[in-house]
Amino acid sequence: MKPNTKPNNPNFSSGPCTKHPKWQWENLSDAPIGRSHRAGVGKEKLKDVIEKSRQILGIPADYKIGIVPASDTGAVEMALWNLLGCVGVDVFAWESFGQGWITDIEKQLKIDDLRVFNADYGQLPDMSQADPERDSVFTWNGTTSGVKLPNAEWIADDRTGLTICDATSAVFSMDMPWSKLDVTTWSWQKAMGGEGAHGMIVLSPAAVKRLETFQPDRPLPKIFRLTKKGKLIEGIFKGETINTPSMICVEDALDALKWAEDIGGLNVLQQRSNDNLNAIKGWVDTTDWVAFLAEEEATLSNTSVCLKIVDPAYQALPAEEQAAKAKAIVSQLAKENVAYDIGSYRDAPAGLRIWCGATVETSDVEKLLPWLDWAFSQTQSNEAAA
């Protein structure tokens, strides 16, 4: 039967992600629009984003935090172009974004001493293959596969290579082992439902040392430059951004961080994500037509929850028909204003992807689940009628 109750907020997109539950336009009224980001008020707000992020996430005091252009992609590219090339590189990929970093390192940076460790969607590569004398590049959470790293035990404490971690769909919902991470990146629009175009980069002392002692043999665009005359540009890590940020977006990021503080900080944010995942786990356990894309429970993401359709009749269909049926479920839910943008990523296996990060209310996840059953049954009914 068609459910009677809809989620109060149908925004389950995996990026940009939904605003926090207390968000409203009035929250942005203090944004210094029409003012220079280099004026005192602008720099203070940018610095406030940095310091609130440090406090909430527990980032060590000797780590540098900067606001950079072009979202998480810009932050990762900045790290790759500045840091790679003086030692060999290991790249670990198990979904589309990790594959993208492989392409950039191999085709654009043309790193010769490159080892690639791949895994299919739903799985992890063998992380124990990481060589502590080489740089390692990896995502912490596979946004398009719903597969996360269960721990950082594979990262050596006495490593000489750097670890470069794309954590955009992990921070604020999962534990980040900062002592194991030399470069960590994320974006406002995914981690906490902020606006697009701005990225965050965190550098360990080892990463800073590399920046100040290694000169890559490639030109660096202005928006990538983190050093000047062999020294770190300290202003970037004090709110003096490389290019002009949107002060409305900055105010929105501050609003999300203030909300996180108000509800109790990182532990509460993580619990909210875990509660959302647990709601879906309970439903999957009693539902015979769907399963998690992640094959191991320890690797199951509590943010980008990816589901595959395992109904035998569906599995018997050609791949293009499977994709069409999955899209029909997504379209049906959008038409009913129940859930928006929950189709699997274009490069991932056909299925569903539901954002369950901290800004999503568990009550909305619970209200969504009966609708998933209904939408699937509708595709079955339509097939029978045809």
C-alpha cells in the first residue's frame, strides 16, 4: 500500500547534501555581503571557520587548516600537484572518485613510480600493500560505493611517505585518525550541507616540511600555490584565502558549525549518522529485494549508504533494463516529493544511494523506507501489467 506519511525533508542527495535541521535563510543575515573578504570582518569569519572546524573535529594544534578554491576536488588536486613526485606513489581506489585521482596522477602529473591498487564496487583493495616509504593516496569513504575504511591500522606510525586522504564524505560522521593523516580534504557542501565551491585542506607537520623542501618540476597555477620562496604561505591558514570566497557561503558554513556545537559536537554528529544507518540496516535485514552494496559490515558507510537490488527477477534482466528499473524507482519517489536525488552515481552499479550524514534526521529516514518498498512494488506491478 502507498504510505501515508512522507519525510519532512526529502533531500537525501549525496552532494550537495541537505542543510541541518535548524537552518533558515535568516541564519545568514550576518554575512558581510558587499564587503571585502580581506577586510577585518571577512578575515575574522574565515578564521572562525578554520578554528571551529579544528575544535569540533579535534584536529591537532600543530596541523595547518586552510580554506581553498574548487571544493574537495580543488583541495585534493592542490595536494597532488604540490606534493607528489619526490618518492613513489601508491593509490588505492574502490569507486569513481578514487579512480579519478589515479587518472590525474598517471595522465596529468605523469608520475612514473606509481602503483595502483583497485577493488570492485562493494569491496576494499588490500590496504596492507601500502609502503611506508612511499606516498599513499586514498579516499576514506567511497562516496559512490558506500564502502569506508574500517580503521587506519595499515598506516605505519614511522612512515616516511605522506598519506593524502580525500575525506569529504567521512569528516563529521566518522573518526579521523589525524596522527595517521598528512593531508586531509573535504568540502562544505557534502560534510555539513554547506554551499558549493569551497574546500578545506589540513596539513600535518610532515606535509608542511615536504612543501618547504620539495620543488615539483611542473608549473603550478596560482590557485594551487601553497608556498612562496620555499616557505608556506601562512596567511592561507589564517583566513587569507587564495582567491575571493563567497561570504554568504562562509556564513552558511559557520551556521552549520555553530549548529554542530549547539547539539554537542562530534560525538553527537557521529551518533546521528549511525542512527540513520541503523534505521536502514534494520529495514535491509527484513527486506528481500535489496542489500547493501558494501560486502563487509565493517566497511559499511554511515553517510553515503549505497544499496543494490537483489530481487531474482530484477537480476535476471539485462544490465540496461536493470538500470531503467532503478531509475524508475528514483523517479517515482521524486514525483511524490518523498526523496530527491537518490539514484546511484553514474559510474556505480545501478541502485540507490541515500545520504545519511549528520544533517539528516533519523525520523525522515524511517519515513522514507516504506516508500522504497512501495516504489519497488510499483515497478513490479508495471512489469506485470505490461
